[in-house]
Amino acid sequence: MTTSPDKVDSEEAAATPSVPDLTGRVAVVTGASRGIGYFIAKQMAAAGAHVIAVARTVGGLEELDDEIKAEAARTGKGAATLVPLDLADMEGIDRLGGAVNDRWGKLDILVANAGVLGVIAPIGHVEAKTFEKVMAINLTSTWRLIRSVDPLLRKSDAGRAILMSSGAAHAGRAFWAPYAASKAAVEAFARSWADETRNMPLCVNAFDPGATRTAMRAQAMPGEDPETLPHPSEVAAWVLPLASPALTETGRIFQARQKRWVSYRLPD
């Protein structure tokens, strides 16, 4: 029996996000050189984590590292390891898991944040190379990342996996088909993985950031006033509670704009 991407059984979260103590936790954050991923990495380090920051853009990673080091100098908390990696390099993703295992022997937190929009166009007008890139970065690399670090998350006393989704996965909106399909598939990954690990100390959830003041949003909606949207640092703050060792939710979605957890239902 299939399930619908529509969701019910919603429950309100706190009005403001809590900041868990992540001291001693090891976290992989992809897409960490800009946007929401940059601030997730920065805020997790400030909460005490050692962040393995993964991105293509070396300059953005170095800026992040400077920010984390400056905060650590003030508070004594947090550190980063920079991993310049294009997630189209599938063998590189495999090596990442091996490197984490060799150095730490486990992983506590995965935030699969990196993604690309592709184009906003009628589905029949999307070029094959564009479609394939969207699927490679948003979907295939996420699967490869899960495969690479799943054994390490299972070694944690409280493994936490957070896969970045989008409201586009459910909207069925014209011209968004490749991106929407990739994010719907990512949610299917999260739900299946959560079900596989339901009797383990690993929690797997999807995160829907909603419209956010990012370069990707500007690409999708060039006429929109970015000042009307939340800053990525505000959205990133809602990811941190999903990384908490105290979390009990698994196999669900957290919607940042609505500040709530939501579940799935069977189709009508």
C-alpha cells in the first residue's frame, strides 16, 4: 500500500528553537559554504560539535572556518574540518565515510543539505543534462552519502540524520517537476531509512525550510523581495533541535516556517 505526501497529525513546536548541547558530537553538513548549510554548520559548532563541513566552494568553507575559530576562541566550543568536495563525485562521497571512520570511528549527526534547483520550466522543455544534474546532486548523492555514513551513525549513542526537503515535494506546482521529484524521493529515502532503524538509537527526519533568503530562492523567484523572507540563519536554528541526543521523533518532517512536526497519511 502506498502513502501520500500529504500530511496530517501535525503538532506545534516551541515558538523559538532550543539549542541542544552538542559538545563532543561529530557532524557532517553538506552544502556548508553558503546559505542555510553555512549557518547550520556555524550554529552546530557554536553548540559544541566538531563539524565536518562539505562543499564545492573553498572560499566559503574558509570563511566558515574563520567564523568557527573566532567563536571557539571566545567560548572554547566547536571546531571544523573542511572537506572541499563536489557531490557529483560519488567516489569522493564514499571516501568521506572512510575518512570519518578512520579519524572518529563514528558519526553522530548527518545534515544532507546540499542541493540544486535546475530550471523552472515546463517538464517537456527541461534538457536531459539539467534533469540528470538535479537528480545526481539532490537524490543520487544523498543515497551515496547515506550508504557511506549509515554504519557510522549506527555506532553513535544517539545518531541523528536530517535530510533537506522542500514544500515543492508536495505542491505539484507547474514548472518545478525535476526539483520537486528529487525532493519527494529524498523524503521517501528518509521514511524508509527511519523505518529500517526504528528500533535503534538513530532518528531520521526530513526538514522543510520553506521560502528562505538564499541564492537558490532568488534564482527561482527573481522578482521576489528577499527582505520579505527569513534569513538563512533563522531557518538553520530550527535544524539544531533535530540533532539533539534527546530527540525522539523519527520518520517525520519538520516545517520551519510553520514551526511544527508533520506526519504522512494514506491517500484518499
